[in-house]
Amino acid sequence: MTAGEDAMLRLEGVHTDIGRYRILHGVDLIARRGRVTMLLGRNGAGKTTTLRTIMGLWRARQGQIVFDGKSLAALETPHIARLGIAYVPENMGIFGKLTVRENMLLATAPRGFAQPNLDRVLDSFPMLKVKWDSAAGSLSGGQKQMLAIARAIIEPRRLLLIDEPTKGLSPAMVGQLVGALLRLKAEQTTILLVEQNFHVAEAVGDDFAVMDEGRIIHTGAMAALIADKALQHRLLGLSMAAAV
Amino acid sequence: MKGSWRDLLRRWAPYALTPLIILVALPAIGAGPWLTLTVAGLTMGIMLFLVASGLTLIFGLMDVLNFAHAAFVTVGAYVTVTVLRPLVGWTTQTSLMLNLLALLVALIAAAVASGALGFVFERLIIRQVYGAPLRQILITIGALTVIEQLVIVIWGPEALVLPKPASLRGSVFIGSSPIETYRLAALAVGLAVALAMHLFLRRTRLGLVVRAGVENREMVQALGYHIRRVFIGVFMAGTALAGMGGMMWGQYQETVNSQIGDSMTILVFIILIIGGLGSVGGCFIGAILVGLTTNYVGFLAPKLALGSNILLMAAILLWQPRGLFPMAEH
């Protein structure tokens, strides 16, 4: 992947510490506009830390994070979110005591729900209509994941950061989620997606970057990775092979 | 089906506890004193709720256990004395309208003064110790002492008299049960404040952000809300509520001293623990339970009165170890 003009998000030499430990050791990464970039790698490689650093939830100690020409380094998380970046964390970040409606409402602009946006989201996730006034804590894991993604896209976003959305889901739920991600992809939404399930990665990814020990060790087009079994084995090893 | 009954029971039992205690007390006490004690318990509970609700919100949203909260109760009570002195003409007349107007002015003044002090306190002291629980405890206990001493410097060491307005003295009779007029007024005011708080939390966007923040602060920020600004607002509201509680408590006791806030502290912490730290609904039910228990046990077994709320807390924690309405852990 080259640093082309269509880069929506660019990380250059990003180092992040958590407590006394350095987790990211100079991450260089690009997410191109209108494309789905898969961030792959084994557990503990630094994928979640990368997303959290982009959101400002952990501060980068060194390096540049540039979103559509604007540096994010000095911005606080709410400012970053208001630039149009939505984050779906690994634990989904659902407010269990609030209803589905209230969870969604929190992510809307101050005017509240815009009917076309709401219709679009509810068409994509019809389950939410049924559970609209239920406590979000009462949803199943898959339903919570749907809610988390629906909440992220209830307003038009310029970039989605999604962390392992299929983790722990049943195959049926994974199928539904892939369908939703493909719809977002068809709408040209820019997505940086952390995923361990290679089937999901090959279904939705345009580009990929593989992380190991806090660095990006390989980037390229997803099609090239899908076609090259030896590269898959070399880069992703057992952790991905298990999911293939 | 058996499981669903159990779930239903687990869900609704905390709500049923208060009516159950009220009903059980009826045959034990007898109808006449029961009504008097029930109104007294509800009034005490609602006044405690005003103080405790601010503290539980501050803890729930900010993870700050503010041991100086009692100081804001004290400030509210003293400001009431200061405000009502020049309004003595209004409070000594038997006009209910003028009396209530005087109390409203005092209530607003107590809330504004305590809330403003809360703002300064958050900026100067609490802001330095977010995320450091041990330092929070030390600095807020220290601040409590300092504020109480400042109160003595400003208002003097002697207890001050705060007579009830003329038309709120004495009692009205419901059947053969005497009910103190002031208690009815305090109950009405307390319920109105509790309702306003409920509507704010349930019907407004800011209330929604506060409720979400109690569950998961980080995600609230990731959705674009400046949680620090919400913190300041909640801290001010919490201390303003404490000031209102101090006003009503001081007026109820008819004397105010620098320990008036301290006298509520243990009960307030019991309420927080019973209700579930961070839960406003739990705080309301906990406060009512504590008010009723204090009054019922004080009548039935006066020697047990002091320890009754500790026993209540122990019993509830044995049943629900995280309180009646536990919130998410941060």
C-alpha cells in the first residue's frame, strides 16, 4: 500500500505506552477513502491499542496520526469523534441499563433521529425494531454487536473503527454481520476493521495490514493475500489458519 | 416457567420491599401512630434522598467518593439562616403564601450557594485527584474539616436558631393521627425535587448522557461528549442538592450547628450502599427505607434505634451484595 492521495487516515511512526510498557513501536498505517482496510494479526499484536490510540483513548507518545489532513495528536476523544470517526470497541461499549432506543439516540446529532438515517439502519438491522424499547443489557451477544454497529452508523460517518465484531458470535450471527459490513462497503464507507476471522476478512476487506509486536509488518491488497496461501501462512500463522 | 418466576421475583422484590415494610409495620404499631410514623419516615427519607442522591451521582459518574459532601449540607443550612433573617417578617406571619415564598427563597439560595461552592471545590480540589481513590479520601476528609471551621469563623461557634415559619408549625390530624405540618410541606418539596430529577435524567439528552456515563464513561467520550464538562455540572448539581437537604433538615430541627452535615453522613453512606453505588433510583428507595426503619424501630424498640439502619444494611447486603440496584463497575 502506498501513501496515495486517497488516504483518509494515516499513522506515521506511532508509539503508544500503557503504563510502563510500550505497546506500539512505530506503527505506519493507511486507511484509504471508501475502502475497507483489515488490520490483522495475532492476539497481543497491538491492533486494539492502535484503534484506541487513533480515538485518543490512549495517547500516542510519538508519531503522527492524520485524519483527512488534520492531525489528531493533540485532540481529545470527543473532538476526534466529532470529526466523523465512529468507534466500535471489542467489548461493544453498549450501555446495558439504557434501552436500545436510548443507546442509538446517544449517537445522533442534537436534533435527535433523522428519519431517513433511522430507516436505513433499521432496514439493515431489523432486529433492533423488535427490541427498540428493551434494555440493551437483555440482548444476546450478537444482537449487542448489531446494536453497536447500528449506533456507529446512525449518523453519516467518515471513518469507522471496528474492533473484532465477530468475536464469540454464532456462525449465523457472523453471516448477518458480514452482510451488514458489505452493505457499508457498498456505500463507500471507509472502515478500519480489526478481525481474527479470515473468512470475514476475505469477504469484506479491500486492503490489509498485518501487525506483530506493535508494528505493521506487511501491507497490501486483500486479493493478493487471498490468492497467496504461502503468504497467509507466513504472515498470519496458526492464529488465522485456525479460522480458515 | 419456574425460572421466569424466579427472575420476576428477583427483578421486582427490591421495589416491593418498601411497601412490604410499611404493611408489616401496620399491625405491629397500630393504625394511629403508624400513620404519624410513616409520614415522619417518608419525610426523613426524602430529606436524606436530597443529600444522598448528589453523592451517589458524583460517585457513579466520576468514581469520586466525596467525604466532604456533608460540608455542603452545613453550608446550605447556614445560608438558610442568613437568608431567612431579613425575611423574618414573612416567616412570622400566618400567611401560608408568604411562608412558602420565604422557604422557596431560602431553598434557592441554599442550592445556589452550595452549588457555587461545589464548582470551586471541583476545580480546586477534586480535579487534582481524579482516579486516585486514596488521595480523594484524604483530601475530602481534610476539606470537610476546613469548610466546617470556615463556617465557624463566618457564622460563629454557637448553634443558631432557625424557627419554622408560623403556618408550618403544629400538626394537622388525619383521623386520630397527628401529622406535623412542616413534614407534609417538606415531603411535598422533596418529592417535587425528586420528580424533577427523575424527569431530567429520563427525558433530557443531558440526563441520558449522565446515565450512560455512570455505566461507561469512555464510550460516552467516544460518542463525542465531553465527560469532564458533564462531571462539573453533576458535581455542582450534587452539591446544590446537598445544600437543599441542609436547608430542609436545618429548618426541620430548628437549630443549625457546624456538625449538621456530619449528623447525616453515616445515614447517607448507608443509603448509598443499600441502593447500589451510583444508582439514583436505588438511592431513593434506600433513603425511604432508612427513614421508615429509623422511625418504626425508634417507636417499637427504642434501644435498637441507633443500630437499626446498620442491621438493615447488613440484611440487604446478605441478600443483594452490591445493593438493591447495582450499577456497572468501571
